[in-house]
Amino acid sequence: MTLFEHFQLGDVRLKNYNFVCQQTGKCCSHIRGFIGEKEKEFFEEFAYGKLPLVQIIPIEKISFPLWDWEAKRFIEGANKKNIDHKIGPSRVVFDQLENQTIIFTYSIDSDSCTFLNSGKCEIYQDRAFICRLFPFQKSPFLKTDDEFSKESLFGSCPSIKHIVPNIPENFKDMIKFLHQNFGNNFESAVENDHITSWINQTIIDLMKQKVIKPTMNYPYEFLLKRIEKSKKIDLTDFLIEKGIYSQHEMEDIINKFETNYHAKLKLKEVFGNDFDSGNECPGS
């Protein structure tokens, strides 16, 4: 199917505006400060000690997030390639029951991605969700308190300027349009939103089961000191250690995340028998 070729979705005629990466490298060479104003406001009010999940780096230093199992993979890859990865914890829960820090996400403490070499990614085949979902920031399936806008789905990328105005308003047609034109990138955005929901629900369940007692509404500077001195453990390792999941079950959960399993299920609900899970994004 060629660029701008018409195709039929139900009884709505749409155009094909395939996303093609221009390979400017800006998304990899400028990885700090990518959060929007709304997200920044939320972080400032809630992310520094009011909620169970605590941001332990300043807003101005925030770079793209890595789930804990992704950080493991990145660090292993960096060690093999002799790369100074600069990866460290970014969002954690401090558990008062065992005086330990449970790490949920990591980030790269650098202005540009440490895996970028001469404009090329050193670990492209093993890249993280935040890379795979680009140019998305989120999918339309993610429910927030903010008023929805098509523009809010994306970060700043010159390759989407001609696409956004043509995204249908109708939700079902919007989903079909985005999948048709962004392929696996869109699936990764949907899956990443599922992971975010899974993380939030996991925290709630652990609190209800009294497996953890997160520190909340604690003076931030003192909380940082407690976090610094405490034992550290990744979330996935913690869930195995506590018997919430076996090693095999945790590996299966991560594998389903990595293969966009839940995104495919959600999209199949929209597409029905017409769903093509092999839809690659041109230029990705």
C-alpha cells in the first residue's frame, strides 16, 4: 500500500499516512526534559513523597524511563560492549516493613542516550519500550483526568505534523488509523500503558495484602537519605522473593509484555477478525 493510498475502514473512508522516521537522532540525542507541562505539574505535586511511588531524581534531570527488567538488559549489553551506561534508579517505593527500596524504573543520567554511537543505536534489537513506542507518549486507551486531545498522544517529532490533523475523531476509527499508520510502534504504546496499569495495580495489591508499607507524606530530603542507606531490590526480583510469582511466572509475564501480548488482545477487540498483528511500521 503506497503513501496516501485510500483504504476503507467500516463505512468511513480514510487515508494512509504512514509514519516514516526521518532519523534526525533528536529523540536519542536529547533525552532529558521530554515530559509535558501537565505531567510536570503532576510530578511536582505528587511524585516527590506524597504517593507510594517516589521520584528520586530532579525534574530537570528526568530522562526516558526503563522498566527494571529493561535496565538489566541494557546494563548487560553495556558491559559486553564496554559502554558507560550511566543507568540508575529513578522511581522507587520505600518499604517501611523491611526498610528497603523497591526499584520500579531506571533512567539514563545523560543528556543523550549512552547507547547512541555515530547516530546509530548500539542495542537496536533490544531497545526499550520508550524507544519502541516512539513517536507516541501514550495511547488513546490510557485513561487520565486530563481532557483528551490527539496532540497529547505524541511527543515532538517532525514526521507526524502531516499525520495528526488527519486522525479521526471517532475512537474506533482512530485506533484503526493509528495501527494502520504506526504499526508496531502503536502496539508498543498500548502495551506500555498496560504495563503502567499493571504496575499501579501491583502496588495497590501489595499494600492490601500488607506485603509492603510504602512511606508517604514524609519529608522528601529525609526520605532520600533513608532510600540512599537502604537495601535495594528490583520490583520483579521482589515479587519472586515474596512468592507472589515464581521465576517462571515472572519470566512469562515479562515475555508477554515484550511481545505486546496485551496490546494485541486489546486491538483484536477493536478490529475483530480483521486484526493484523504483523503490521510493521514503515521506517521503524
